[in-house]
Amino acid sequence: MKKSKNLPEILTLKEVCEVLNCHPNTLRNWDNEGTLKAIRFGKRGDRRYHKKDIEKLIIKMKN
């Protein structure tokens, strides 16, 4: 996992995949389940994630 302090406040699906070392479908499933909620942008509804939510998930995964 990358250091979260160097990350932007809003991350793309691809950036989060790189940080968490997971497949994009995993993030989509987590969004649908409510594990890691995404915010939607644009007409296509692209997923974006808040840095603070990623940090919380990382802490939760470590425990």
C-alpha cells in the first residue's frame, strides 16, 4: 500500500486500486455493499473516493 499522506483528497478508481492493490471490480462491489462508498462524477457516473474513507478502510483492514 502507498503512503496515504501523499494522496490527493479525491481519488479515482484506478488510484484507489493502486493504493489498496485490488481489482476495480472489488471496489465496485464494496461500493454496492456499502463497505467503501464512492461519490459519482459526470454523466457516466464515474466513481471517486475520499482520501479519508480510504485511510479508514486501511486502518480497519489492519485490525
